[in-house]
Amino acid sequence: MSRTYTVETYGCQMNVHDSERIAGLLDEAGFIPATQGEQADIVVFNTCAVRENADNKLYGNLSFLAPIKKANPNMQIAVGGCLAQKDQATILKKAPYVDVVFGTHNVGSLPVLLERARVEEESQIEILEALEHFPSTLPARRLSAFSSWVSVSVGCNNTCTFCIVPALRGIEKDRNEDDILSEVKALVDQGVIEITLLGQNVNAYGVDFGDRQAFAKLLRKCGEIDGLERVRFMSPHPRDFTDDVIEAMAQTHNVMPHLHMPLQSGSDRILQQMRRSYRTDRYLGILERVRTAIPHAAITTDIIVGFPGETEEDFQATLDLCTTARFTAAYTYQYSKRPGTPAATMPDQVPAEVVGERYTRLHNHQQAISLSVNQEAIGTTHKVLVGDYEGRRDEAQERLTGRSEDFRLVHFDNKFVARPGDEVEVKIFEASAHYLIGEPISVRQTRGAQAHQVRVETPGPASTMLGIPTVKR
């Protein structure tokens, strides 16, 4: 009888992409995904080291599994990802019953390590310090039949004082353009119509081979691939964001009008302390040029509240910049002290209660802006790609959910019996800070919908399809 598995993912899209590889490897090794609510024989945690709450969630879940593991010694637990890369010894000290600890650079070793742990009845640790081969050659169990991630690079050359990721994933290593395009074409042949190009800093792509315009060229070449209908990317860095990328976005028919551009702080003084290598005038200048070239573009961002030394004046500068920028959405985070980063030892650490109060103020401030921006969409029409794992918003009302071209979440009544992978033209009549609601006008079946229909797996929650529950941040 085949053993079952589940993969729980914390962190960024890179981790989600890695988890698809982990699931594909376990499939190839003969394991099967656990059904929802079933206790799996193999539990894999793909971890994040960016914020402290990810640590707490991991160790909380490991503690929960301890009595289950004791009652069933044949059960196996593996911990991988950035936290495993950073705290390999700590994990086994806190949870000695963990069978495997593996790093960000050796995902492909997991099945062998699990078997070795089973045979030797001893915990296995394998952490490589550098990536030897891109994991693109590994099998994958994708979350979606028609939407996929494609890595253009791994690692990061930036030295942000709050971030430990470069120390864990290494310096930037770029993939060969031909390899990227070959993977995209192979995915399109399988029915994928939407790809998201991934990297810690995608618009620095080309640093390995000395071509500053490599990312813009890559976007344009994606526009030449027949059957590829939507191209997205994340995340760029304002320091490296150049006008040739804006031109490529505006001129390439399948590059979507959405830009996720991390800000982190609206205070120039704090940006300097963060070592972000740009200031607010440059940031706002990029937004202005994007909106001039692509008037209907939606812009989202990341913001950290409570960085060491942040004063009320600094925080107010962030609020003011949000007002000026009018982000469609902002992913806001309370600063988390991470051992090993320069920021962790900076003076003037902001008290937790002050950070929490500012976080709430920023959240409420941006909510009002997001609502205002979304209300401007009322009366407009959007092409919405029906999701196959975002699910129904309201089963009783038979509403479907999908993403517009500018990446906004849209709910609509399913009067045309649209299916995942269909593109529905929707006229918006209601808006909230987080989503739009509209009336479907027409539906178009895409190649992605056809790919969805021929899948062996029945679409459903991610934990049912892939053994990969919802991403935890």
C-alpha cells in the first residue's frame, strides 16, 4: 500500500514553487497525496526564515506532531527551506524526532534522505551551501493546470539589512535564457496559458552574463510564444527597475498590467538604514512612468512597519507615500528581528506595542485607499481568468472567483457555467478593499480550460490536489 504525504509551505512564491517540486519528487518516488483531513505518513515542512512567526508556526506544528509520531514510528517528518538552511542543528535539538532536514539547494535529495532515515533509523541532515543545478529539471505537481511559475534566477545580490535570504539562498545565479524559454514552451504545450517569472530580484536578471537589458528582452520573447496568454513577474527591485522593462511591459501583448514593486518604507532615512539603494523620489518616478506607459496598470507593494529607529515622522512619511502612490494593495508586515542580520543589532529597536499600533494604522489607511481605487473600477469590464484552486466564494450563490488582467480578485455569478481556465468578461458593479464583484457578460474557453478538463486530478483545495495546504506567511 502506497504511503501518503502532505507538504506545508511557509513564505514566498519561490517556496511555493519549490513545494511543487517536492510534491512531484514524492509522486515519482511512489507516494500519494493525503486527502484533506487525513493524517499523512510523510509530512514535509517547507520553511521561511524572513519573519519570526514562521519559526513559531513550524515549532508549534512539530510539537503537535510529536505524540502522533510517537504513536506511529513509521511516520516521517522532514523540514526543508530557508529556516532549515539557517537552523539545521536547532531543529533537531528542539524536535529530535524529525527524520530529515534539507536545505534550499538540495530539494532533489528528499526521497533518498527519507529512505536513508527509514533504513538507518536515524535523522538525516543534508544542507548544501550553494546551488549546483537549477531545480527546473525536477518533476513537479503543479497547483494549477493552466498557470505556472518559472524561475529565472535564484539567490540575491542585495544586502538589505533586515533580510537574511541572500545568506541562505546565496548570490544571484541566472538561468540561461534558452532554458527559461524552453520550459515556458513545454508548459504551454501542456496547456499552461499563464506563467509568472520568479526571482528574488527578477529585473537584475542578466547580471551573470553582463546584459542589463536581459529581463526586458526575456519579456518580449515571452510575447512571441503562441498560446501563452498571460505573463507576470515578481518581484523586481526599484534600484534595478529600468525604462526598457516598462517599454517591454507596455509593448508586449501578453505581459499583464500589474506591477508588484516593494517599497518597504516611505522614509528616505529608513530606506538608507535598510540599505535599499533608492529613495522615495526614484520610487515614485518609476510609478509615474509605469502609469504613463500603462494607464490601467495596478500597482501593489510590500511595506515593513517598525524598522529599528523608525520615528513617528518616518512612519507618517510612509502613510503619506501610500496616499500619493494609491496602491491597489499593500502587503504590510511588522518588522521582525532576525538573528544574523545587521538590523537585529541596530540601536533604537521600536517597542512591540508601538509597532503593533503603527501596523494597525497603516493597515486601516491602506484599506481606505484600496477601497477607493477598487471603487473606480465600478462600471468597467475586466477579463477574468477563472481560478482552479482559489475556489468558490459562496457555494450557495454559485459565485466563481478569478484574477483580472491587473491581478485583482473578482467574484461573479456563474450564469454561463464557466469552468476553471475559462476567461470571463465581467462588468464590475460592486467593490471592496480586497475584491471586485461583477456581472459576467461573456465567456471564452481557453486552452487552459481544456488542459484543466483532461487532468487526472480533480481540482479542489490545494491540500487535496497536491498535499500542499494554503501558503502560510
